[in-house]
Amino acid sequence: MNRRQFDVMMVLAGAPYSDDSLGTALRTVEQLLARDASVHVWACGFATWLTQVGEPVKPAGALDWEFSFPSASGVVLEMINEYPKSLLWTACRTCSMERRLTNHAAPVRMRLATQMRRYFDAADKLISVGVV
């Protein structure tokens, strides 16, 4: 079976609230897409939280009640909608089920961790961010 080839595969692991690494990774994905790269993101661990169905914006901030900031899931879904042919987002089924985070937004696919190697082989470059 032929797999789609990607310029970059990025594996996101760990919790999005633990430090700035996943936020930096999302900005990196945005910049790669803006430069016409094809990107496959594989989310493991609590990074599967990034695509849960929920609010696309954060609650109002104390400094500016009128301005709304996108949530991490809002940023991810906006990228998926803006670059449907260049961005593939996959959530690890095992990690999602272990954490009861299986309510992913519609464009997100869930795959077993045992399939990850095949996707590695279908990417020109691999970037790993975080620890499960």
C-alpha cells in the first residue's frame, strides 16, 4: 500500500499545558505550511488533548475583556481547515483511549501507535517534541 509522502512529520508528545514546547511546535507547523511544506502531525500522550471538541477560544482575560485569544484546539483546527491538502493530523488511538480523550474534531484521524513506523517512513524529515 502506498502512503502519502510528507515533507515533515512532527510527533507531539506530552501535555500542552506543561511548558511552551507544544506551542512552539504549533508555530513551527504554521510556518512550514505557510512555506508550502506538507506536514503530518502525530499527537501522543496528552498532546491528544489539542484536538478535542470544545471551545475554539480561551475564556476572556482580565487584561482585555473585549479581545479573545484562540485556544490551542482553535489554532489546530484553523490550520487543518486552512491547509486541508497540506496538513494531516493524527491522534494516537492508544494514548487517546488511555486518557479518555477520544472526542476529536472531525478532520482528526485516530490510529494505533503500532502504525507510527509506517508514517515515519513516509516523511522526508522527522521532528519529535516532548515526552509521553
